[in-house]
Amino acid sequence: MSIRLATALTLAATSLQAEPLRIVTDTAPIQSMVQAVVGDLAEVEVLLPAGASPHDYAMRPSDAIALEHADVVVWVGHGLTPFLEDPIETLAKDATVVELLDTDGWLPIELDHHDDHDEHDEHDHGAVDPHAWLAPDVQSAWIMTLANTLGQLDPANAATYQFNAATQTTAIIDTQSAVEETLADVRGGQFVVSHDALGYFERAFDMPAAGAITISDASAPGAAHIIELRQIMQDLDVTCILVDPQTSPKWAQVVAEGTGAKVAMIDPQGAALPDGPNRSTGIMLDIATVLADCLKE
């Protein structure tokens, strides 16, 4: 577990937290999970607005100020928001940093970097698929990690963090049931994704995609892969292509042309969902709803 416990952790462990923790997160789903744990005990800032791409995001002066004043920084990790690595090291050097991809209690999905069907991708996601918040078991594990870490920093409110985490875990279980019910009538339906970002969702709900147009949202597919994917779609009778805001829709249109497959938009960041603790679970249900509608005749 790569949780950097700075001076604040030692001090907090021996005294009551005098002021609310100042918490900064990288993306909207992570902000949502932290909000679920802290409730009204802390303000949780997010650096990357929902819907913004981490590949071309330019930090604002206000982002730098937020990192400088942060007691805690929670981020998915280099694989998702690599632009944050240096600013965290230089600006948030006194903060406790939780890199969720390096925490324990969940099973990462390793990425295959030997595929050659995409053009060079400058934005390497690393060895592990970073889109892990799209699975209930991962959310539950991360929620408990957050509750335990924040409880060490703020012992006076540790019991509240644990209670909130337990409440959120129940909400995650309820969402899992709702997703499974939503997908029940389309089991066995064939779909492809615009880029390989739904692996955790597919594994959690036993809904594997037939293929991906690109490996990364920052890369473009080669001609040979497009031909191969269209053949797969024909062989498996693929009826749905899921695209997301971070991927150009032109490739989905190229792949879908003449196949009769529908193209539907999902958003792993949940930009259209209300801010707050329900966003992280709502993302999973939204994806399931879009997928089910896309697969239905």
C-alpha cells in the first residue's frame, strides 16, 4: 500500500484534529467516494472537473493552491492522472497522499502492452488498468481504505468515518443488485467499447465486451485492427458500440458503418450526475442502463 504518511499523520495520531481536514482529489468519482466517507466533516475539492480529459488538462493556479494547503491528497494514480505526479511531490509534500491503485484489498486488472493494433500512445496507463472505480468490490475496498486512513489522521472522528463507510458499502451492494437486475434481460448480448476502460465493470457483472476499438482513449486504431474488429462484430452479431466522452466518436462510426450496430454514450466520470456521495455508485448504474438499452432490440 503506497500511502505516504507525512508529519500531519503523526501529529493527528497523538492529538485531536483541531480543524476539518483539507482534502483534495483528482477526479469526480474519487471526490464522490471521499465525500461518502467524510460526510459534512470536511470539504473535498476535485482538481479535474467531471468530463475533462486527464491527457490535456492544464492545472490552474487555484489547483496549485489547493495542493499546497491540502492535508490529504487522494488520487487514482499515475495510470489515470499522470500530470499530477510532479505537483503532488512538490506542492503537497506535507500532505498524506493516498494513491488508490497502490492500495490493498482489491484485484487489479493488468494491461496487455504487447498489442500492436494501436498507433503510439504517449499517455501510457502503466501496468494496471486505472478505471477500477467502475466495480462494486473495488469501490468497497477503496472506501474502507479511505475510512481507515482518515481515521488515523483524525481520531476524534474515526468512528464516524467507519460508520459512513459501512453505510456507503450498503449503498454499493444495493447498486450492484440494481445493476444486475438491469442487465438480466440482455445477458449474452454482444457489444464493443471505444477504448478498453470497462474491464472492471465487465468482470464484476460478467458482461465481457467482444472487443475494443482502441487500447487507450489517447490512441488511434490501426487499419488492420479495424478490419479485424469488424469481422469479429460480424461473427458475433455485435449490436452495440459504447463510446465515452474521452474518445473520438469517429472511430465508432467507422466500425459501425454497415453493421447495423447502435452507438451509445457512457461516461465513466459521471459528469451528468449530481455532485455528491451518490455519483460514484450512480456511474455504475448509468453504464448498465445505457448498455441494456443499447443491446435491446
